[in-house]
Amino acid sequence: MKNISRLELENIYGKISPFEFKNKLIELATLSNRKSTRTLLDAGRGNPNWIASTPREAFFTFGQFAITESRYTWDDGDLTGMPKKTGIYKRFCTYVENNKFMPGIDTLKAIIDYGIEELNFDKDEFLHELTDAIIGDNYPFPDRMLIHIEKIVKEYLKREMKYDVEKGGEFNVFAVEGATAAMCYIFDSLIANNLLLKGDKIAIMTPVFTPYLEIPHLPRYEFEVVYINADEIDENDEHTWQCSNKELEKLSNPDIKALFVVNPSNPPSVAISQKSISKIVDIVKTKNKDLMIISDDVYGTFIHGFRSLMADLPYNTIGVYSYSKYFGVTGWRLGTIALHENNVFDKLIKELPYSIRKRTMRRYADLNPVPENVPFIDRIVCRILKSKL
């Protein structure tokens, strides 16, 4: 098959929709793959056609250790006890030594060493949290995310998404069932806390994941939507999938309370350019300081040098990420919501009229003796937990 340059593809398919273009690329790749010894890796279908086998081997091998721990506590055949913390790291080391040929054992040991040596975790505390978690015999505590796991996820988000603790200060992470669930939880919590009201004006950068176009128009939201369109054309009259300054200027309107972004975009998979990021930063800093930004960055790990809006606008942005695409774990539903401790959401809640704050305080009275002090990210957690009771 003849090699096709990017420019040729743009000239042939530049006028069709991103979805059609994506399908054509997969078709071309599939045809080429039939004549090759290489396997086609496809992350563009929303459900990658690969799995990362080594971490799964480590996961299931660790599960076997966890079962031995439950039997160490109490062993009555099919009934066993709950893992105990005291001495668990020493028993883990013995398990590794006695099972050198178990699948993924070296990776498992490296994972544990990372937590202890790089993040300075207490050995027994760390091992017990992981063991209890994989057994699944307790409700997660804290509700938002397990203590050691949150610290590991933070390091990952700082490295891969470029979350900036120097500029934005510390941030907290909430584990959820994927990015779409995260968006729904955030929408609901914005409404529940009167940060958005029915009929409010919000902005969505397009092209975007289709459900995000539909959610704002649901009866319980009925937002007025302003679309920030990727309308920029280059010197060859081809789409760059970037927004022109004219489109971005729409965000200058202070009536727009929230901006919803998928970055990199879906389906074009193009990250917001640094020029556009600088423009958005300037608009927020000078014209719309209270803009609430929700950024879905799930494809960021496929873009070399990707930088989330959480890095440039940490005060205004909630970062949403999912491990599903990059690690091929769509069936496990692994997503995160991240928010810096100093943020515009908490500020806007404090500025609401007292009559409204008093009404919402009742909802969080069982979380904190001073319910007004419950941060927005914990209000998202509370919203979800109460909806599932």
C-alpha cells in the first residue's frame, strides 16, 4: 500500500467531519496492518483494543498475597479473617521471596518500593491499605479516596497532566467511575450548591464528546449554551482544530459562569495550543475572573508534552481524568476529579446570600460541625454518596 502523507490526507479528507475522518484513518491503518507483522493499537474507538498485561499480572499476584493474609488472621476453609496491619510488610517480603516466579512479581515489588522509598510511606500502613482494598472487605475510607492511593495518583497527575502545585497550591483528588460520570457529578453539584442555576449561561468548546453537548439541555439543567468553536484555518485553508481569538473572546462575557472543555478535543484529539491557552488565561485574569472551568483531559496522555488547564488556571479549573483509554481499563471505570484547595468554587459558595447558604448547610451538617467550611470537592462526594443511599 502506498504511504500517504499527512498533507495528502488533509487535502482528501479535510472537508469531512472528524468522526468520518477518524473512521477513514482506522480503515487505512487496518488495511496496512493486514500486510504487516505489527498489531494495530486503536485508542480512537473509546474502547482501546489492548490491555496492559504486566500491571494486571502484578495486581492478581498481589490478590493472592491478600488472600494469604486473610488466612493468616483466621482460616476456617471457605471463611477467613480480615487482614491485619502489624508486620504485614515483613510478611509481604517473605511472600515475594517465596514466589519469585509468580507473574508480575517484580513489578509488584517495584510498586511497593516506589511508595516506601519515593513517597516515604510507612511500610505497614501502605501494605495494609492496599491489601484491605484489594480484598474489598471495608467501605473505602476516607470516602473521597484512600490516603496512600491519592498521593500516588497526585504524583501521576502532576507528571502527566502537569498539575502545578507551585502555582496553585495543594490539590485533592476524588476517585470516580470515569470521566463522563465525573462530568455528571460536577454538573449536579454545581446545581445543588447554587453555583449554577437553571437557565444560566455556560460555554462549551467544540468539537467535543457528544454527551457533553446533550447534558446541559437536560430538564434539570436547561442551561443557555454558548459554543466556542474550533474555527481556525491555516494558510493552506485547512482546519487546525484550534479556536480563533474571535471565538475565545466570547468568554469575556461575565454572564458566562462556566466553561466545559475536552482537551485534547474529541474526536480530533488536538490539544489546545499554547497561544489559545495564553488567550484564555488573559481573559480569565482580566475580564471573567470568576469563570468556573471543567476540563476533561482523558486523552492528554496520548499527546507529547501535554499541559492541562489545571496547570495554567489552577484557581479556576476542575481537572477530570480517566485511566480507561491509556491503560485499556474501560471495564474497571477508573477516573478522577481534582481540585486545588484554593479555588474559585469555594470562593463563590462563600459569596452566596446567607439565605441560600443556610439552606445548603443543612445538607452538609453531618460532615462538619461548621458545614459552611465543607469544600466543594467534598460536596461532590457527599452528593454522590447521598444519591446512592
